[in-house]
Amino acid sequence: MFRHLPSSPLSPSSTLQRARENPRRSFKAQGSQTTLSEKVSNGRRRSEEMGKFGGRDWMQIYSIYGTDEWQTIGFLIFHAFAFIISSLLLLLYFSPFLSFLHSLLPSLPTPFLRFAAGFSGSVLALSALCLLFAAANILYSSVPLRWIMAQRMISTVPDWSAVRTALDVGCGRGILLNAVALQLKKQGSSGRVVGLDCRREIAVAALLRAGTEGVQEYVTCREGDARRLPFPDGYFDVVVSSIHLSGIGRRQGDSPAAAAAERGRGLGEMIRVLKPGGVGVVWDLIFVPEFTQRLKEMMMEEVRVSERVTAYMVNSHMVSFRKPMDEFPNGAAPPLDWRANIC
């Protein structure tokens, strides 16, 4: 049934024979092959994060989720082009502008005025570049990076096949929410993910996007407050939150101490609704060190902080943790009664 083929130059037997004849050449070829495979792997990883996200480009993600930062982006772009036009006008009409400055300040020497005018034009051009960079970074952070971080947050959960209930606190446009739903669908799970947002229209829009993603049977959205989650204790296997807890106190106009208490209340609620042994993941722009300290005070297990990720022009981090199977392991007294802080 099988026909014997003669050894080709690339067959294992001929390769072994050449290796015996010239072991140094064989070792060099093997090393080159390993290096090439590593380069291909690294390139594929970079391409996946920067251009394609799970077989999707960022324009496809944007077409579904859009961005909620258009006011900020438009403000930055408008002022960038204003600075560009001003610097170009200064360059084109440099001599008349210099004459105008000399008429206003006749006591100053002409070389000094020339330097001041040239320096002003350079500052305008550099400011325009900085504003355009800021606009591009905010656009990238609000669309592609959100999807990248959603995938990273999902990867912190070791076994999605065992997940039956998940919660996204502050679901917003639904990027993280639908990423969790897609993971449940990929695993063939019968579980569901609940998206919670403080505004009803935002929650409804997130649910509609779940239909666009084809995961509507895995998603439920509802209105609610992160500081008073409308769910019983120990209900969810996984609880996630993406850039939401840091804005709780700030939106209320509280003092720094009161805002920190509000953030702690939201974190405590996430722990309350998490099942013993469940996993929680929080991505935040500013307050991850504060959350990490609070999680350790609450005796959470496997508290891990991710590497730095630049988002919205600041250094953000992700913190993951596991709720202990015993409420107070080893018979220790609770250092912080997070249930009493819920009101």
C-alpha cells in the first residue's frame, strides 16, 4: 500500500547523514532554524496585538463599538491644526511679522526679535505634533487597546469551561463584556455574562452590540450602581471591571478621602458577589496600587499586578486576584470587614 520513496535532500535520513559528516554545519543550521522560528513567533505576537486582534483588525472593532472619546479627540485635533496653520503663516510671512514686532518693540535688537519669532514658530509646530500624538493615543486606547486588554483580562482566568456566571462592572460600550461572551461561546459553555452600567441607555446599547457579535444568548445587561450591586453574595465565578472603579468617587465630586472610600466600596462589592475560589480582574489607569493594597488587606489570594501599559497618556496596570475558599483562612480574624462598608 505504501510505496518506498528514495531519500531526498531534505529527508531525515539524508539530514542525519550530513550531520554526521559535518556536525558543526548541522549545529549552525539548527540554531538558525530556532532563531527563525523565534522571530516568526515574536512577529506574529506583535502583529496580533498591534494590527490584528483574534482575526480582527481595529477598523472592524471600531465599526461595532465606536469610541466615546470623540469630544476629546476633536478638541485636540482642532487645536493641533490651529497651531499648524499659525506656524505656517508665521513661516510664510516671517519678514512682515518681524517688521511688525520691530515696530512694537523698537528698543530690542533685530537678532533677538528674529530669534523670538523663530522660536515661537517652532513651539507652535511642536505643540501641534504633541496634540496630534495625544489624539492618536486616545483613539488607540479607546478602540484597539481596549480589545487587547480585554483579551489579557480573559487570559488571567485559568479555566473558562468551568465558568457559569460572570459579571462586567461598568460594561460601557461592551468591549470586555462581549469578549467574555465570545470566550464562553468558544468554550461551548452554557454560562452567561452580565453587564452592569449606571446608565440604562449604555447598558441597552451594549446588549445590542452583543447581538452584532452573535453572542446575545450569552449576555444580559442591566442598570445598576457598582457600589450597590443588585446580586446576592457569592453569585459569580468571574468578576471583571475595566476603567470604571476609579471614576466612582470623582463623578460624585467627593473629597480625595471620600472618593477613596467610594472606590473601596465598589471593590468590596465585587468581592462580595464573587464565589469562593472565583477570580476577579480589574484594569485601571491610576488606582491599581490602592486596589492591590486593599485586596491584600481583605486577604484575597494570588494578587498579581500586570506590567505597565500606556493608555490614555498614563501608565495603567491590571490586577487579578482569587477569592479564598474559606472566608478567613487559617482562622485569622478579618483585617477589614468589607461587608460592613456596603451601604
